[in-house]
Amino acid sequence: MEEFALKNGKKLVIRQVKGTDVDEVQKYLQQMSGETIFTNQYVGRPFDREKSIRIYEYEHNLFLGAFEPSGRLVAIASIMVREPDHPWVCGNSRFGISMLKDYYGQGLGTRLMQLMEQWAKEHHVHTIIGEVRTTNRRGIALYLKQGFKICGHLQQTALIDNVWHDEYIIQKIIE
């Protein structure tokens, strides 16, 4: 757990999301999904409480949450080891990050990415992989700044408001 000061001076607490945070996560996802098309969450998505608790508490996953002092969740970064028991691919992981619009440009994304990578090193993760919509300029800039490389282009992966959107596959190899 760490206290983090945004560029605007506001303070947040960054800590691991636990199963007991599931209701706050659900509220966050509902708000965030209405603010952006750069996520695969959607308003009204069915929420499986027990499944979510298992995912948040699984030892090969890390979900970092940024919380206001009131306890309100405003951002999540996740990294999940894909097949931790497989001898060939146990070092591969998938990641995602999202935050409420009011927190864009405050240094929070950078800090969450740093903490995620630190966890990856401690857990012997070799490769972090994700997808990002090609129109998500802010996200792409963050990932490139953190050392990710664009290693693929997926065409027409999301139909949003009758418009097809492409995604980049991004990857970082942890040295």
C-alpha cells in the first residue's frame, strides 16, 4: 500500500484490490465503462460477484486499485499470469489499465504501470502483453513511455456505435 500524490496535489491510496472490494469495483466499472470506448467493459454488463472475488484473490493475478480517502475506487491496473503451471509459457502475462476521466494526465497511469512491472519482476514474469485501441492516443503514449512496443495490428476487433475499431498488440519483455 502506498499513498500517491497526483500532479494536482490530490492524494490517493494505491493498494491491491481484494475480494472485499468487489462492490466498489462494480461501481467503478459501471462509471468507467460509460466514460470511454477504450475498454471492454460495458454499462449493464452482468456481474458475477463470486467469480470476481476468486479472480481478485488468485495468487497469480495482481489487481491494483487507486482509492480516494473516502474509499472510492478511481483506477485499476491488472496483470494476470496466463498459465502459471505450464513449463513453456508460465512467464507470459496479460495486463489492462483503466481510470476515470477526472484522473487522466495526473501521473496515476505511470505509477500504476511501474508498480505492475515491479510485481511482474518479483513474480518472474518475462513478457507482459496487452491490446490497445489504435485511437487511444493517451494510452498508447503511456505504454510506449513505459517501454512497451507495438508488435501487431488487429483489424476490426470492436464494433462500437456501428464503427469498427482496430487494436494494436503491445508487449514488454521484462529484463
